[in-house]
Amino acid sequence: MGYISPSTQFYKDLFEEHRLTLFLEGRYGSEHGHRKVWNEFRHNKTVKTALGRAVDILNNKNASDEDKEEAEKLMKSAADHMRSRIEKAKEDPEDPLHFNNSKSKNFKKGKTDNDAESYYDELENNIDAVAYAAREKKMRGAVKDGWKMVSAGKEKGKLSKTALRGGAEPYQQTKKREINGKKETDKQYKDRLDREEKATYRGIKSATSKSDNVLIDPTPSKPKKGEKKDPSNQDPLINPLQRTDKESDIDHDYKKIGVSHKQGANTQVAGGEPGEVRGVGAVVAKQASMKKKKGPERDAEKERVFSKFRDVADTTDYRGDDASEINRRKASGQQIWNRMRDEDPETLEKYTQAQSSRQGVFKKTKGGDMRDATAGITTKVQATGKPKQGSSNKPISQQGAITPQVTKSKGGEGKNRPLANRQLGGTATELGKNEQPPAPKREDAPAVFADIRNRARRAALNAGTGNAAVSNMIRNRG
């Protein structure tokens, strides 16, 4: 089957979904709304009490269905309190949640007097993502202990050699310490080797953080026996963009969770230019090969997996403007992705998860580094005026495969950009057009069935059914 161009209706739907983004240049960023709501209520006594009880119930392996419904009610009461509190804040300029106290840098093109509605809309859009965060096991500690959420800002990750090489063989460094007959200094030698190695890279170049926000445990680690720590150097709540050299010299590990924030439908998971496909594909291939015995068997598995990504990257690495050649490459590249979707869905899912998190693509942070460019959780929230899109907090490991769609790169013609392999995700309540549900793992099967059984209950408790009889019927199913 050849490449099928998106329909006119697709572009109309996409435009409608993001029209506020297009026209409200000063609009408040949704990821900032998430951080604002989380931090304002993490120590609120009413909210903390309700969510703490909900966490205790959900952490109890022996909790009954009635107990879990009680946890849902507690989370709903927290959400109701947040909404009430925000409504009161609108009338009090001194309140931290009032529009006057929002930061101009968190608005696109800066804050203006006309942006109050956008600001309050984004607070509303993020309430349920905060109030119901305890549903996700990985976030319960952060909810109960009141971890602080900080912005990832323009943080950059450190790319791994596997991702940088993008399938290229490791660079063979020369031991010769001279060039053009002249002996090199240590610095000249090192700089030349770095330049030569970088010239061999065919993988990913962008090191932009995949997390929009980072949750950080505010509890300093306990010193080891006999170890002394400078208390002035242990504050974990310093924004990473404001840290001095002294503050960055923290000598213990932070518990932290990188959060990728998505709003509305058709949100981009990855742009997928050829170098990115090679780099991320190389990471996926290496991880897949580690399950095999070291030696020829492992090498064969690595090549089997990576060859798929290399083929599609080579096919879409075209920077010309010949329309027929572009269409030919689009069709050929799309066939490769569709074949992977049908014949090797596990590899496509691993690729999608690697694109979503960049785990393995970025090096792990060490020691007291509170920053984390990788994402562990995807938070999805509704677009303004679209409550049916819902909200959720899910581990990246529960992200299903998204079949990339071959298209032109952003930037248009004449920009010397190759074709892109773009992945768009859906909302909390509906998968994207080319998105698959996550493949159930054997040990997760009971949880999957329990989740299906409880969705109707959650819908009734969250939004209400408007009909007591219907609500009771839903509650008693299963």
C-alpha cells in the first residue's frame, strides 16, 4: 500500500484543535499551569489530607472495590477544593493564584492584560491531572510527601555515544600526535580527535529535554555513618536554572520524576528526522540485543532491529525539491513503517517509548544533579473547552506504539531539511489516529482487566452521569 496523504478533514480537525494556540500569542503555557496548581496545593492542608488518605487506600493490596471508590471520592473532593480556591483567588490580587502574580515569561510572547482568561483556563485544565495523580503508582510518593515541581526550562540532556553514532562504527582514534608534519599539543590532539569523531556521527543531534517539568523529593538524604554534609549546600528546591556552582555541588542523589506534558489531541511525540531515527533506533537495537547471548547471536539481533531504522532513515534523508522524488520517498518510507507496525509491533512500541522518554538516548544524571532531561511520566490534560479529553498521568512504559507518518520537516521548502517521520499522540481518553494501545505484559494482565472494569466507575465518579440510576448501575458492574 502506497503513501496516503492526510485528508482535508484531518487538517481542519488539527486547525480546530490548536486554533487557540495559533491566535492567542500571549497564552499561558499549559505546562506552567500544571506546575502552578501542583506547587500551590502540595502543602494545602485540605488537599494533602484527602490525597494522603487516597494514597494509603490505593497502596493497600487488600483494598476492596468499595475502598477504591472511596479513594476516588477523596480525589474528587481535592479537585473540588482546588476549583473553589481558584475561584476565590480571582477576587484577591494578593492571592498567589491570582493572575497578577503569574510570571510574564510563562506566557507566549509575554504577559498582557488580556491574558487573564488564558491563565485561569490553564489552571482549570490541570486540576484533575494534579488531584487524580495518585491513581498512578509511580506518583503516589510525590503526592503524599509533597514533592516540589520545577520547570525543566530549556534544559539539555547529554546524548549517549550510541545515540550520537546512529549506527556508525565507533571512531578508531589515531595514536599519531602530529598533523602536517607538526607535533600537536595535548589540547590540539584532543580537539582534533573530537572533531574527527563528531564527523562520523550519523545519529541524533538535538539534546532538548523530553521533560517539561521535574518532580523532586524535598527530603535530603541521610548522611552515611561518619559523613558530614554542609547544610547550606543541600537545598533540593533550587530551580536548576538558578543554581550557582556551589549549589550544584550537592553530594547526594535526588529522587526525581521527569514529566512530559501534553495537551489536547494530535500532540507531537517526535519529529523524527533521519538522524533522530538512526540515533534512537540504535538505542532500541542495542537494548533489544542485550537479551541475547554475547557474541554472534547478540550482533545479529542488533543488526536485525537497527536495519529497519537505517532503511527508513536512508529513504527519508532527501533534501531536494523534486516533487515526484519526494512522493516516491514518502511512499517507500511509509511502507517500511507500516511493515514494522504489522510484523514487529514490539520494536515499534520500544521506539515510540524511547522517543517519548529519551531514556538510553540521554546519559543518566548523577549525584546531586536534580535535573532530568528524560521523562518517566506523560501527563495529558484537556484542551480549553474540551473536558471530554480528560486527563491522566501514565508511565512512559505504558505508551503504545505510534506509527510514524512520513511528511515534510517543519521549516518548509528551501530550508535544506530532510523528510520527517512524525508521531502524533492522542488524548487521555482516546488514542491517536495511528496509535496502538500498549501491548499487555504477562504480569500486568490482571491489572489490565481490572482497569477496564473500573473505567465506567471512574467516569461516573469524576464527571457524574446526571442520572442516579445509571450511576448506581455503573458502580455495581463487574
